Amino acid sequence: MQSSLEIKNCELYRQHEQLLSLNEQVKGGEILTIMGPSGSGKSSLLNWLTGTLPNGFNASGEVWLNGKNINNLPAHLRHIGVLYQDALLFSHLSVSGNIAFAMPKGNKKQRLEKIEHALEQVGLKGMANRHPDNLSGGQQARVALLRMLLSEPKAILLDEPFSKLDTQLRVDTRELVFSQIREHKLPAIMVTHDHSDAEAANGKLITLNLAK
């Protein structure tokens, strides 16, 4: 069965103010882009999808992942990976330690080999034992991407993950992230303020407005 992330009859509210209403299906390898001003509900939608909607917000509707309703599952069992603006790497762990932290348990040697191979794929060969604070912003973004991918998610959410990168680095990192999404055939939803992100995603675009 082809992978898919489906939002059914979602209505999202802040207090009693409706922010958005959404019915969408994203298939594996596709990227749905959601744009809109701050306060229009973009990040809150991602919180709802991961089961982490904060106090002050409420939502109705259903989240279906690969044909299964995951509404009542806790966040850690939903298998939805998220990339944020900041890499959010652990300072007390090496590059490989950061990636291994999110991986499913298994044979230690095989896990390390998998990490080494993944680092090589994204141009970080030989950096497994480096300290994350000694990496550039672009390198940290790639480590965060690998940590998320090697956690074996079934869908990916992108919360403006390129917004803090300079122009060329933004283009390169975005290309890498999108290519990985397509290669792994994962459904993805991206929220952004940047039209170039939406153009590069080459998928459906939804523009939100602030509630009146």
C-alpha cells in the first residue's frame, strides 16, 4: 500500500476563534506546502498532527497515516518526524550519538555502520565523532535531517526548517531534504513564509489567512 498522510475534517481553534479548516491527503514522496502569516495556525496544525497541541487550542477531525487512524496515539507512537528551524542537537552527544538517539534499538555495530553510511551520503563522512557545536549551521541541519530519517518515520513535517540558513545554504539544504523525502517516498507537510520553499517543493500549496 502506498504511504499517505490524510487530514480528515480538521477544524482548529484558538480559544473559540477558528483558525483553519482542512481536508487533505498527501501521498508518499509528495510535499504539501502551507503558507500564511504568523498566528494563522500553521505550526498549531503540525502540533495537532503530532499529538502535541498546546493548552489554549483545540481541534476536531482525524489524522490517518498509511490507512490507520492515529488520533488517539501518543506522540511517540505516531511515527511522524519533524524538522524545525533549529537543529536541536544534544550538546552532550557526538554527531553519531545524536543520530543513534532517535534510531530504533538493534545491533550496535549495524547501527553505527548505518550512521556512517548516512553521513557519507550527505557529505559528512568522518564526522561521526565530532561535537555538534563545532559544526556549521548547514552541517547541523544535515545531522538533524539524518537523525529524523534514521528514526524511520512514516511521515515528515517541516516547520520552517530552512528559515535560519543563508540563501545558498538554504537552496542546498532544501534540495537535500526534498530529495530524501522523495527517495524514501514519505508524505510531507511543510509550513513556511518563503515562496521559494513552496516553488521548490513542487506540490500543492495552501495559503492561510488570519481569522477575521
